[in-house]
Amino acid sequence: MGALTRYGLARLTVSQRYLPPVLLFLAVVVVLTTEPGGSLFARYAACAFAQFLSMAWLTVVVVNGEDPVERSVTVVAAGGARRVLLADVLAVGAVHAGLVVFGLLYPLHAGTGPAAAVAVGLVAQLTAGAAGISVGLPCSRLVVPRPGYAVLTALTLVLLMLLVPYPPAVNPTLRLLSHPADAGAVLGPLLVQAGGAAAMLACSITLTHAVARRRA
């Protein structure tokens, strides 16, 4: 699995297709958190929002990095389509981890924050990143082979996750961070959302693999 993940990261680096989603994240974070003053929670909410969008985009980029023929060769060499899909998720997760570090440290430029507030930012960004990967997988070529339909599906899922308060993860996480409160009081509900995001990611991986196997 490690070799597959490194292969995915190498392919992503050489193609430079990671640049648009990564630059989107950096631009949103810099624009929305550079203004001095304001709540640290609000800054981390902006970072979580950026993580969600960029991880959804990056997931599609990574999974679609090989055309169907190339992917079939990789699947045979790797010993199964599930292993390749999990390696894709791990490759996206590796990029996500790097962006989380930036998203935690950059909002502190106006001053340091309490450790509990930084923990809130960490959980919020991990939650949003997992939700973004969950959205990106079913929008990839494995599930929606036509680009136009894939874009429409992605926009629909992103808007649902951002605007509807009932699905787990993104909307509830942003709402929790939009009302400043004691970090200890926010961390518990955020961990619940993180669990929901993890479950959603597992379901998304299972669904994507099942659809891709049926198409194959």
C-alpha cells in the first residue's frame, strides 16, 4: 500500500495537477484569515471551508489521474481495485495533512491562541477534509464517467454539504465555529462531526468501489 501511495503522489507531482486545488486552499485561507482581529474560531472555520473544497477537487484529480486503460494495468499490478482506490485516498490524505499544518499555523499570524482552540481548528479541518474526499470519490470517473455530469454532481453535493444542516460534517462544523464559545464546549460536538465524516468517508469508498467494479 505504501508503494501504491507513493506512486500516486509521484504521478500527482509530475503532472502538477495538484496545483489548482492547493492554490485554491491557500488563496481562500490567506484572503479570509489575513485581516487582523476577529475570532480564531472564525479563522479556522474559513480554513475548514477551504479544506472541504480543495479536498473534493483534489480527490477527483487523483482518481482521474490515469485513463481507464492505465488504471486497469495498475489494478492488475497492485492486486485489486480496492487497493488502488485506498492508495488514492491515502495520497489525497497526505496532501491534506500538509495543508492542515498550514491551516493551523497561518491563522495564528495575528497572535497565538490557546492549545484548545488549535485543537478545535485541527478537528474541524480534518473533518472538512474527510468530507471533501467523500464528495470527490463519487464524482470521479469511476462512478460518473462523463465530465459534464461529474461537474454537476460535484456542485450539487458540495452545495448540499454546505447549505443543508442535516448531513454530517461540513455545515454543522462551520456553524459550531461561527459562534464563539469556550473551546472545550465546542470540541466535544466537533468530535461527533468528525466521527460522522469518517463514517461518510468509509461509505463513499465502499460505494465508489462497488460501482467501479460493476462498471468493469
